[in-house]
Amino acid sequence: MSSAKYPKSEAKSVAREVLQGAITAPCLPIHPDGEIDEPGLRHDLRHLIDVIGASGLYMNGYYGHFWLLTSEQRRRVVEIAVEEAAGAVPIIARCAHPSPREAIALAQHAQGLGVDFVSLVSPQFGGAHPDALLGYFRTIADEIDLGITVFNTVQAGYSISPEMMAELAEIPNICALKNGMSIAHTIRIRELVGDSIVVVDPDEEHFFLNMSQFGQRAIYTGTNAMFDSGKAQPMKDYIAAGLAGDMQLAARRYYDLEPVRKMHRRWILEPWEGTGLCPIARVKYWNELLGMTGGPVPPGIPAMSQQEKSQMEADLESVGLVPVS
């Protein structure tokens, strides 16, 4: 097993230093047969790094439909990200798998490539009992040296309680949490863990509050790739102002985004919350309108109708996100 970038004992301090800004979670371009569109992925990664100035890459996330990929495909996605980033931005590789042995294998591969952190999700089966959950994370953490960022989401079929998260935070290389729960749940975790781990609320709508009131300095999100483009980077700008301590400027720029945020809520968040299905087709087409690859959705995921595409394009034109055709 190749060594990590830093000793396991330093994972928590490295996370506090490195996890800053919008760490974007890209879609995965694919061919109609489900195989990875490697040139498309490389194009999109260059767009994220060079055009919108993402602060990091979160690979094999929900927008990358990791749960539909083979382990070999997931490894290839991370390999391509490492090649394209070439050390310019930190990389988080999601290595979640119900089997701890498979998760370890994915994580060891990512560690050997030189990524900065791995991401794990609570196992979908058998993990709801506290002892099983703690055992799952400890088993994986013991076998790798990289820092682990945990994703807490009801998509796993249950959620991690604040008290259990406080126990998990005591594992040396668990260094961060993406908490896809209510803001009250996130605040309670912060009360229990202090600054021992980085706690990230991934909801962009909460980010100004989290920056200004709770000191959150990073967000794992695909939203910045939907708000920022070659024309302008309003999300990057308000985050930069906030991280620099200019909260008045950050607030103005944050609230200036409300028309775009309203469209994002309508097209992405509300359908996701209402159906429980990540709206990958909508995210892909939105990104395509901003100059990324877009393309087919994976087999089994609903595609957009032409009428929906036309309406989305008109809506994004109405808020000035894309030029009027």
C-alpha cells in the first residue's frame, strides 16, 4: 500500500488547513452504453479548475452517480481527476461501499494515486445499529492513512446521530463531515465535536449563514458549477469575500444570486426532496448550457423531455445565467 500524503495523526489538522472554498462535485459524462466519456470528463475537469476556479474536486459523488458504476469505473474516474488536477487543487475521492473490504480497496487505490482525502457514506445495509456503524468506520480507518470525510445522508436509509458522530470524530483519521441533514442537526454536531473535525453543511442556501455565524470555510457542492461560468463567478466571489472576512460584501453578492438560486431550487432541490431521486439529467443539462459536456444519463435514470429542456433554457435565460438564444 502506498503511503498517504501525510501521517494519519495529522489528518485532522490537514483538513482544517486544506478544506477551504467550494469543493465541487462534478457530473460524470458517459456514452450511451454507460461507459465513461473520458474526453468529456477531462474537458469538464478543466472547466471546473481553469474557468470557474473550483477550490477542489469531490469525485464519484451523487452527481457522478457513483452507485451505478463498477469499482473499475470508479477507480478510473479518480485516476483521470488526479491527472487533470496535477496537484493544482485537493481531491476528495468517494470510496463508499457497503462492504468494508471493497471500500478499503477503493480507498487504498485512491491513496496510492495521491488524493488528499477519501469520502465514506454510512453502509446501506446492516449499519444502522451504533456498534455496527462504529465497527464499519473503524475497520476502514485502520487500513488506510488518509483523512476520511464522512457523508451523513438519509439516502443511506438512516442517519448518523450527533452523539454517534461525536464518537466517530474520535477516530484519528476521521477529519471531516458532510452533513446532509437539517441545520439544527448540524449545529448540534458542532456543539459536540468542537473544532476536532471540519463540519460541512453542503446546502448552498445555508452557506452565508454557516460562514458568517459558524465559521464554516468549505462547502462540498455541485452548485458552484451551476452558478458560475466563463462569464462570471458570483458564487466564487461571495465565498472569497466571506473567507477574507468582508461579510458585508459577501452578503450583498450572496443575495444577488437569489434569482438563480430560485431556479436551482425549482429545477434541482425541490424535485430531489420530493422524489428522493437525484435529478442527474437536469444537472447534466444545466451544466451543458454553461459549457460542460452534459450528455446521456445512465441507464435506469429518467431523462429530460425536449419540452423540459426548452423550459430550463428559457428559465436560465430569464435570470441571465445563459445568453438568450
